[in-house]
Amino acid sequence: MSDLETEHLRVLIANERKDRLQLVGPIVASLGHEVIAREIDVEQVSTVTARERPDVALVGLGASSDHALGLIDRIVQEAACPVIVLLHAPDPAFMQEASKRGVFAYITDGEAADWQSSIDIVLRRFAEYQDLEGAFGRRAVTERAKGILMERHSIDEEAAFEMLRGYSRSTNRKLVDIASAVVDGHRLLPKQLSAPS
């Protein structure tokens, strides 16, 4: 991820305390980012997240850790972005619960430059996480396609993979695209291939 990618981010901020939302907004703006939404209500934050598609979400721990955890749950369910917790002081018990819900990091009150460094690190780790998640997904599709080919053609795993790879090369298409086509189309194939007459 280049420095340009973190220069202007679309940021969602959420906190049960309106005064904290008012305090965090200018800090985010001073870093060169845009606050696209401010949310207090747990029930509304998922709708706002889905609609606005932020690059990063900052959730403040207010008076109620349950409220903050509710905000985190809803944002993580809807967002394709990392969530960072804003703390006034270290709170290991809260952070343990927040990490179970998908938080990528926390920032304590401090200098805005420290906030930017934390955001940069989180965005890099989130990109790596998404790349890894994508690789696992591609591998799962390839494994399913091999299984289908093994069953349909009565061949072993190596032959099934060679079949996928050979077709990929001959058609100049990505292996995962060929595997996806096999997985998507296998329901159309007959259970038993008829023998040529």
C-alpha cells in the first residue's frame, strides 16, 4: 500500500458520547481524512456502514463497554474496512472482548501523528489479511474443482490438477477462473458420463 493510499481516507467514527464524536472529527480532519459519518446508535451503525463504505472505522469506548462492543459488532458485520478502537486509557479486558469481535488495533489519546502511524499500520495489516483471505478462497475453489474432476473422470488428484492447469494454459485464463467454472457448472453435468457409442 502506497503512502498515497492513506493520504485521504473516508472515516466512520462511532461513540456513545456525542461530545467525543465532536472531539474526534477535527483530529481526523487534521490528518487529511474525511469524516463521512458520525454514529451513536448501535441499531443505525450497520446501515450507515453499508451505505457509506468507509476506508476505516474508529470506535470510541464511552461509558458503556457493551455499547462500544455493539458498535464494533455491527460495523465488522457490514464493513470491508478495519475497525480501530479509541481509548482514553488502556483497558485489557475490553480489548480482549473487542479483539474477539474483529478489531484490528487500538489508539489511546495522544498526538495526532501517532494516530496516523497506527492507521497506516492497520491498513497495511488489513490489506494483508484480505490478500490471505482471498488466497484461501481461491485455494478452496481449486480443491473443490479437483474433487469434481476426480469424481467425474475417475482420476487422481494430480491428474485433476493437471487437467485444470492444462486448460488454463491453453485458454490463457487464470487457474482460479477455470476452477470456478468447473465448480459453478458441475451441477449441469450428468452424474454418469455416458460412454461413447
